[in-house]
Amino acid sequence: MTSRKLYDFIMRLFMFLSVALTCGLVLFLIGYVLYKGLPNITWKLLSTSPSYLAGTIGILPDILNTLYIVLATLVFVLPLGVGAAVYLTEYAQNKRLVDAIEYAAETLSGIPSIIYGLTGMLIFCSFLGMRTSLLAGAMTLAIMNLPTVMRTTQESLKTVPQAYREGAFGLGAGKWRVIRTVVLPGCVDGVITGCILCVGRILGESAALLFTAGFAHALNGLFKGLTSAGATLTVALYVYAKENGEFEIAFAIAAILMVLTTCIHLAATAVGRYFQKRRSI
């Protein structure tokens, strides 16, 4: 065996071991969480509110709070992120301005979430008078996820061929009509990818929400819940595991989060494939 063949064999073996180790760790983590959490999931746990007087534990308010804050965050971050990406890609003429905004977005994506939580508490909860509420937490998460949505959409916009734009301009379409009917339908995959990453970070965030959304377990409707303090599933997991020592409930919540994240990703993937088929027709 020559030195070149030996080198190729060693590198292939190294890459195979890296893939096997990564897949093994992921499968072990998923299997361990599901093994510890699924036996503790009951209908009573999913459909009731916690009552310290009766000694019962329920996570229905936490599930609803999680859905509320996901919807509210997407309502804020999608128009801002997609709009910023469209401006930077299609309208902005100053290259230095675009580079500065992109650099700022990359810097924001690397800031620890605890700093976002502290800033959100000072601005939204104190300065703007929102107090501790899901709405303040959603606006904080919107700022956290804005760079992700903006950059993924921007990169997807760049993949749309320039010939599509020129053809639409040649037919007499205006700038906004070209963007709305040609460019945006061609980059819907990037928008969906940004949504997936955004939802995944929302579901897994706890530090920023402890400062802004609180950890109340009250059962409220959508509008009242957004203006009230509430714990998401990740915050509830922290409270039950760290503060109360209820590790069975914590593992149950972890299993629910994994299943919920998987379902959201599958739904987003199905929507992306639907738009791809519709675009190819």
C-alpha cells in the first residue's frame, strides 16, 4: 500500500468514525430522553393545570404558552426578517451599508441569550411598561431570531436566477411586482428554513424567557395569555428539575419537546415540498 492510499484510507476511516460518533450521540440522547420521559406522559399531565393545594401536576398551561409565544414571535420576526432581506438584496445600492448590516446581523446571532433576556427585561418589561409577559418574551425572541431569518432569506434570494428578473422587467412588470410574483415564490424554501430554525430556537430557549416571560403556570386564552406572565415548556422543565426536583416530569416535558419539534419540522418540510411542486408546475 502506497503512502497516498494509506492516507486516503486513514482519512476515510476518520470521517466514518466522526459520522458514527455523531449519529451515535444523537441516537443515544433521543433514546435516553424518550425512554425516561414517555412512561411519565399521561393524559392527566397533558390536560390539567398544576394545583399545589390538590398536589397535582399538569402542563397544559405550559403547552399553550409555548404555542402562544411561537405564534407571536413568528408574527414579529417574519415580516421584519423577510423585509430586511428583500431590501438588502433587491433595493440597497450602498455596498458598505449592506456589509455593515450583514456584519451587525452576524454579531447579533452570536450574542448569548442571557444578554437578550436582560436587555428585553430592561426595555420591554420596564421601559415600555409591558411587565413580565409572554408578549415581552416574544419580542425578545424576535430580536434574537431576526438575524437567522434575515440571513437565510437573503441567501435564498441570491439563488433566484437574474434571468427571471430580467424577463419579468422585459414584460413591463414593476420592481415590486417582480419581487412579489417572481423572486419571493422562488425563495420560499429559504423562508421556510428560517422558520424551522426560528421555531427550534424558540422551543429550546429558557434563559431569555426567565427574565421577560416569567414562570407562571396560569391557564389563559390567547390575548390574555400574551399580556400575562407564563412559563413555556422549557422554562417549566427548568423549574420542575432545578427548583422542585421533579425529574420524572422534567423528562416527560423533554420528550414532549422533542416530539413537538419533530412534528413542526415535518410539517415545515411538507409545506416546502408543496411549494416546490407548485413552482415546478
